[in-house]
Amino acid sequence: MIKRQTRIKYVRPTLLLLTIFLSATAFVLGQKSDAILQYAAELMAQGEYELAIQQYELAEDVDHGNVHAKIGIAEAYYFLENFEETLNHLEGIGPIGRYPKADYVKGLVLFKLESYDEARTLLGSALIKEVIDDKLPYYLAVCHYKKGNLDEAIDQLKSLVQDTVPNHAYSHFYLGQAYLEKDTLELALHYAKRATELAETTPRMWRGLADVEFSMENVDAAIMYYGKALRLNPDYDEARLRRGIAYFQNGTYALAKSDLERAIDLNSRDELALNTLLDCYYALNEYEKFLITVDRLFELDPGASELLFKRGYMHFANEQFESAIDDFEILADLYPEDNSIQHELGNCYSRIKDYPNAIYHYQLASQGDRGSDISRYNLAVTYFESDRLPEACEMWKFLIGNTKDQSIKSNCETFNNNYCR
């Protein structure tokens, strides 16, 4: 009994001393880690992100598992644009809402990676829990814009430029883009111009202003502003591509082709750009490049029948009549009621002097209310060339009495006077 009491007497002081020692150690380590974190934050403010990472790692070593050190490391990697490391260091920190700074940093990474739904969830949590950055609502607004929630984006961006960050150029830029998508062009122009005033050396701002001018059909102004964006950044392919489309709209096909060829890479999937380039090749009669571009577009959309029309016309213009017939025959099967396709087939067969087939397709093109006088005129000429003069004369006389096209009427009168009694 005496021994048991003796053991209790000496154990209790030992446990008490151990507890005091551990508490004191934790307090000292906590103070030390806090000092290191403070120094790391100062380095972050100076833009010394790599040195800041070293200090945050030291803080984590001193105070193992320090969450704020982990978040600091992640944030430094974000500023170094090493997004993979940022996400690695935020892994397993805790559920959404526990550490607003972690939600914020991860949200920024996902924003940069264009995962706008996830970014919006995380940034929204950070905004609710703690105001970290006065531009945080900007990122949320852009998430709404990118997901097509234009009214929400406009409301949030207007609040920013009117109250919080009135001189934030990108808020004005996205306001202009949102109003542009809503076809509210005067407001789009107002905010786009303001963005260029606030960030006149940023190419995107001039591209945004050019987009609005183009939508307002001020094509020359659009070309000028796309050019300004390109002077600031000659490698800005998006601005070059859009200027190419504007040049095409303006009928400057050679300049349009030059811009589009430079902006579109071999693996481009931008159908608008490729179709515009295709139309440039057609306008400039660059046959081989035209055919290559048609093939690229067919890879993207094998069922694009309008490409068969364009290719058929290009074959015809380059006297590749058999190839043109192949394309128009496919179209005739797809659209048996389309008189214009039958007309083009008549033209093709006429050029290779296959008069029976030419007559057959011109007859189909001439039938019904949609039959055109040019098809009837070509039919009459084909009758004449194939020694079917009575039928030719009958058609010429019909057209003299019925056509409203003075050129066709005059030609028919000449033929009729020379060959018909």
C-alpha cells in the first residue's frame, strides 16, 4: 500500500511537467511558424514567389501540417503559373468553406483552366466566408459570362465599375462583350471604348472594341482597331483571324487570305474562319488551296452539303466539268426539287457537249413556278446547238412574250429573227 502511494506521488509531477513542456514547445513553435509565415507573406507582396515558397515550406517543417503554410505554397505556385503544383498543395486541405483562402486560390486556378462551373462554386464560397480580394466578384462575373449567364454577369460587372473598382479595365471589357452578345451595341461600344482608355497597351481591349465596331457594320473601324491590337502583339492570332474576316467582308480578299492563313493552324477547327478562307480562295480562284480547305471542312462536318455547292462551282469555274457533275449529281439526289441544281447540271453537260443530258436537266430546271427564265433560255440554245430548231424557236418566242429580263428578251429576239420564221 505504501509503494502504490509512493508511485502515484512521483508519477503525477512527471506527467504535469511533460504536459507543460509540450505546451511550451507548441507555443514556441507556433510563434516561430507565425513569424516565418509573416516573412513569407512579405516576400509574396514583393513578388518573390520562389523565396516565399521556401519560407512557407520552412514554416510547415517547424509546425508540421500547418494549413496556412500549405495554402501559402499553393498561392505562390499560382502566381508562378504552375497550376498543377497549386492544386497538389491544396489537395485534402478540407471541404469547401473551411478555408476561404484555399477556396479562392483553387477557384482562380480553375478559372484559368476554364472550368468555370467549379470555379464559380469555389469563388462564391470564398466571397461568402471572407472578402479576400476586391476583384473576386470580377472573377465570379466572368464565370457567369463564360457560361452564358449574361444578365448576372452584367449586374455584377456594373456594380464593380460603379462602386468597387471603377478603373478596372477588364471589368469594362467584359461588360462590353456581354452587351455585345445581347446586341445592345451602344452600351457595348461605351464600355469597350472605356476599356481601351484604361489599358491602351493591352491588345485584347482593342480587339474587343473592334468586335463591337464590326457588329455595328463599321468594318473599316474594326480593321483599324484589330490592326492596333496586332501592332501591340503581332502574334495575337485571334485578332488577326477576326481582321481577316473583316477584310473579307470589305471585299479585300488578298489581305483577308493573308491574315487567315497566318492565323489558322493546320489543326484548326474554327469553321467560320475556314469557310471564310475557302471563300477567299474561291474569289481569288486559287483552285488547289480551295480543294484542300474543302477537305478540311468535310473532316469537321461530313454532312455539310453547302460545301458540295461551293466545290461544284469551283470545279466549273476551272473547267473541271466532270468533277462538277459529280458534286451536283450528289446534290440533285439530296435535293430533288431544287431547280438551281438541275440548272447547274445542265450547264455542266452543255459545256462537255452532252446535249441530251443538258436538255434533260434544263427541262427539269424550267418546270413549275420556280423555273427560271435563264434555264429556259439555256434550254432553247441547247435545242439550237443540237439541231432541234423548232423546239428552240418555240422557247424563244415564249420568252419574248413572257420574260421580264430585258437581256434575255433581246437575245431571244435576235435568235428568233435570224433563225425562226
